[in-house]
Amino acid sequence: MPESLSTDVLIVGGGVAGLWLNARLRRLGFATLLVDKGALGGGQSVKSQGIIHGGTKYALSGALTGASEAIADMPRRWREALEGKGELDLSGVRLLSDAHYLWSPGTLAGNLTSFFASKAVRSRVGQVKGDELPPALQHPRFKGKVYRLSELVLDVPSLIARLAELAGDSLLACEQIEPLLDDNELVGLRVDGREIRAQRIVFSAGGGTAELLASLGLQQPAMQRRPLHMVIVKAPTLKPLYAHCLGGGTKPRITVTSHPTADGEWLWYLGGDLAEADGVARDEATQIAAAKKELAELVPWIDLSSAQWATLRIDRAEPAQSALARPDNAFLAEQGRLLAGWPTKLALSPDFSDRVEAALARDGIRPANHPALPQLPRPPLTGPFWEGLLP
Ligand code: FAD
């Protein structure tokens, strides 16, 4: 029987939300343990596009929604952390781009008029031309308009690696988690047979949170999954591009991020409308054909004849909402010692952490004394999302 442990906050799930929270709490002096049954970051986090949104995308509908307001401060907070001057020291994390772009390929003036109707957007967005354009769009045949958004794009594997470093000795690989009850009250978890008592338990296990809640007999908070069918294309002719390409609607037609591969080429990761409902209904070959058609229309000067293609199906896990509407903020629900939620966006991990910290402060939870941790088996780190998908 492994020895019992005690900690202040026991976190289940080491995606960016759990790892960020863990690092924040440790910096505040709390003892923590973070358990994960897979690879750190290997859920949605590493498969995300790594964009630290400031909410401007949501203003495409013409009005700044709640989403735009809640998320507006995230680029500043992340930027400070990346400079080593923020709430966490993320210096050394690879910044793929210090801007994300909004790209209107043709004559979508109507769409942009409503977008720029918002004063808050006007102050955060500037048009770029000529050699300020993203490298992939610097071509005589390029027509259209490009706006620079004050948003960042991060290399998520390097972010995960840094957050794991900040976790020190608090990480524990696990296979089986069961509730640990005293008089019917949750006081911790039994992890692979080892009792771990904690003042608070946080479920930040992404798509795994619903199952964890069910193992405690809880149906709430309810979770929804939003399936996506992303496309990956790698070619020696690709240059970096980080952009939402506008279509006629309120959602980007495609969202492109670019990732350097080990052999020195760039890989484009395509999301946006292409990856949503119609894309989810397509099989892999049809989805690749749809992506080829989009790129042939949008960037016809890029020769993709020797490109390698793949698709990736992945669900976003979020709190349940009516009509699969996009949630506005990080979400946290509480029941006794248990806190459970979803950041809803990687960019909103600081907001998720704020909510947990506020709950601890409100309940007067403070760092207590705990015996030193023994050497624990650590969960592995995840690699790039395309590993195993391309030859
Ligand atoms: P996850 O990253 O899913 O991590 C959950 C962790 O919990 C995993 O490590 C898993 O192994 C572990 N786990 C699960 N079940 C258990 C269990 N029972 N016991 C122990 N451990 C368990 N957001 C942005 O801000 N910008 C973007 O550009 C962006 N792009 C996206 C693109 C795609 C295709 C997708 C799918 C999402 C995107 N998102 C983006 C959203 C973002 O990825 C997620 O909101 C965020 O990564 C969620 O982080 P998380 O830590 O909550 O969950």
C-alpha cells in the first residue's frame, strides 16, 4: 500500500488550465499535487492553435459581446508572463507570432464595416500592407486587406514544458481515481490506491471532467463537446501565416496557424468554419479536398503539389450551453471541497485560475504544513500535435 499524502489543493488534469493553476498556487505558497492519467498537455491543449485571443474575432458579429470583454485582457497578461514579468515566469516559452491577423480576401466590405463599427476594435486593430504583410501573403497576386490584431500565438509544447518545470515535484502520473470520503463528505481522492487528502480538489480534466464528476455521482456542472475536424498541411513552399480569413459570416472561413517542423519546413494547421459542422460531417478524404479547394482559392500562388495532408478530429470540452453557443469566460462550479470547470479557451487559463484563487480566498483556505512529498512517478510531456499523423 503506497503511503498516504496530504496537500492543500489536489488538481486533476494537466492541460494548460490545470498546469497554470498549479504554478499559480505554488507561487502563492500553497502545497499542490497535480495528477494526470495521460501526457501533460496531451488533451485539447496541444491540439489547439495556440492563439492568445483578445476577443476581436467575436466582434465580427458587429457588437462587442461578453466574450470580447472577458477575454480582452488576456494578451497583456500572457505577454507579461512571457517577458518574465507577469504572474508566472514563462520566459523561454517559444512565441510563434507576436500578432494574429485578420485577413479579408476579397470585397467583404460589409463584414468589415460592422466589425470596425466597434470603437474598442478600432483601437486594437491596424491595417498592414506591403512588406508588413505576413510572409505567406507577400505576393503580387495577393488582393485583399489584412489587419494586425494585438494577439499572440504560442508554441504550446514549449508552454507545457515550462509549466511542467514550474510544477516542481507536484506532478503524479495516475491510472485510477476514486473518491475519498469521510462521513460521506469528499475529503480527497484515492489515486491508484494511495489516499491523498486535500483542503480543496479541482477537476480541470477537459473532456475527462464529466466522467470524473460521474464517478462522484454528480451530473452537474454539465459538459458539452464541440467536435472539430482540423486539417494539417506540410510543404516546402509554405511560409508562416497566422490569420483568421474572413468569409461572409460571423465566423472565420479558415483560421490558419503555422508550426515549424523538425526538418525545417512549415506546417499549416487549419481550423475555423472549415473544421466545424460541415467539416465534421466529411470523411478525411473529403475534408482534405475541401481544404485544398479553399487554399487554391485563397492563396493560389502557393504550390502545394508536393504537400502532405492529414486531418485531426478533436472535441472541445466546455460547460453545457444552449444551442452549442460559445461560452464567454472560464467556467468554475463548486460543491463542498470540489471545484470543477473548463477554461473554454487556452487563452483563458489565467481567468480559470483567478476563479479558483477567489474561491480559496473567500473560504479562508491558506497554505498549511504538509510532510515533504516522496519521489512520485511523473506523467510524460506531450509532443507536437501532428506527431504520428504525417509520415
Ligand atoms: P485539456 O488540455 O484537454 O487537458 C485535460 C487533461 O486532463 C489532459 O492532460 C488529460 O490527460 C487529463 N485527464 C482527462 N481525464 C482525466 C482523468 N480521469 N484523470 C486524470 N487526468 C485526466 N483555445 C485558445 O485559447 N486558442 C486557440 O487557438 C485554441 N484553438 C483550439 C483549437 C482546437 C482544434 C481545439 C480543440 C481547441 C482550441 N482551443 C483554443 C481551446 C483550448 O484548447 C482548450 O480550451 C484548452 O486547451 C483546455 O485546456 P484544459 O487544460 O482544460 O484541458
